[in-house]
Amino acid sequence: MHKVKRSILFLFGLICFLKQAEAQDPYFSQFFANPTYLNPAFAGTAWCPRVVMNYRNQFPSHVGSFVTYNASYDQHVEAISGGIGVNVLHDRAGDGILNTNMINLMYSYFYPINRRFSMRAALQVGYFQKSLDASRLTFGDMIDPRYGFIYNTQEVFAQPGSQNNVDALDFAAGVLGFSKKFYGGFAVHHLIEPNESVIGGNSSLPRKMTAHLGALIPLERDFKDASISPNFVFQKQANATTMNMGMYFSKEPFVGGLWWRQAAQFPDAFIFLIGLEQLNKKGPNFRVGYTFDVTLGAVGLGPTTGGHELSLSYIFPCRKKPKRWRTISCPSF
């Protein structure tokens, strides 16, 4: 009964979410394991062809959890002096009641400021589709006091068999600056705030602003081939604000990390990371990571099992590296 109660609360929250004008994007804890989703200016920063795949399951103990899949490809193309990339995402909320499909294409122009510092500026164009399976929603007018859910609802957008869809173009832009040990960037998604309402009317998708800053500090004096990487990521979308502060520790082939996520008015989660990486300057690079979020904030659903996230990235060898070849020393988890 308790599980059913929590499920009803979730569906009620989902309906309220659909009727609000301010929605939010799917979220990943492993920011740098999904670089082009964080900032399109990351396209081409590995220089060689890079494939990244991500999976996230938020609140898996609840019926109707949030499950997100993402895949991306990017590489630098010397003929156009920049990087190109494609990012594909599928997000399923409420056990498939609300689905989002998205594809983004991006180009980042590479500009070396001097021998030590470079910049990339990017533009992104995308297309998304949202669909609501309204026939799977439940409402108060469907309940009989004795026999339960036996009636058809009178809600216009939720008649049995109804399917509500919306699709639109979307745009984003970003900049990135980096040296051998430091990097930082800024991105703005949903520049034109497209309409994403699946029940009629207008519900603009608010702009999302992201700022990130980090460093890579070698520990060769104490640990051979080891490093630490402190990072800070700030995101704001409408009234939702999050700050992420943490640090990675890397000693090939092992990587560990601890993050703290702070929402605008309350602590949100501790984030733990473990990963493996194989780095080869002449051959392919391979990375796999697992992240577990320990939820701290009150989400209105009772106790949760947090969030689970997996990432896999593979960087293929370059056929030919140009003379000005310069990658970013950024964590990949």
C-alpha cells in the first residue's frame, strides 16, 4: 500500500509538472563523461574520434522512475578548423508516460590564443519531441469508493487511447577556454525557449545556463602517474539552481571521485564515483565509470535509493595529428 501511495504521489507530481510553464532538462552527475551535453564547445576537444554512451536511473525503487539514455560522437576536423559532434538523448519519466527524444548537431571553432592557452566557441542546433501517453494517467473522477478505478476520466487531454505530442527546433551556444592544467567554460541552452507543451497552450522551455571551472594537478612527487582534479559546475534553469563541487583522484587505471550537489535552498546529494581508464597516446583510450547519488533533499516521495549512472567512452586513434594538436586535460567522468 505504501508503494502504491508513493506511485500516486509521483503521478500527481508529474501532472503538476506538465501543467507548469517551467520544465527542466534531464540531469547527469557525470558531467565530463557527457561533455557535449554539458557544453557544445567540448566538441572536438579529444581531437580524435570519440564515442560516449551514458545511462542514468533516478529513484529506481519507485514506480515511474526517471530513466535517461544518451549517446554522442565528436571529433576535430582540421579542414574546418574546429570540432563537430552529434548528441542523441532519450528520457523516460513515469515508466514511459512522458517521453522525450532529442538530437543535437554542433560545431566548435578552435582558436589557439598562444602556446599555452586555447579557446573553442560553439553553436548547436537541435530537434526534440515530447510525447505524453495520457491514457495511462489516473484521476480522481475515475475512482469508485468501493471498487476503485472503474470509470473513464472526463479530462479532455486524458481520454483512453489519446497521445499528446509536441516537437520543435532548439538552439544552444557555448565557449570553452583551456590550458594544460586549467579549463573553464560557459554555455546557454534553449536560446529561443521553444514551446514544449504536450497538452495545448504554450509552455516555454526555459534557458539553461551552465558555468564550469576545473583544474588538473599532477601528484608526481608523491604518487607516480597520479593526479587530482577539483571541479565546480553551476547550472540555472528558471527557478532551479544547482551548484556541484567535488574532486577526482586518478592513478591509472583507477579513478575515484566525491561530489557535493547543492540546490538553491537545500543540500541535494552526495555523489560517489568509481571508474577505470586505459590511456594510450598511440592507441585507443577507454573509460568506464559508475556513479551513485545519495539523495539528501526532500523529494516528496519518501525514502529513495538515489540515482545510478553508468558511462562508457572510447577514443579512437587519429589517422594523422596536425602540428597544432592540443587536447584539454579534463576529467572524463
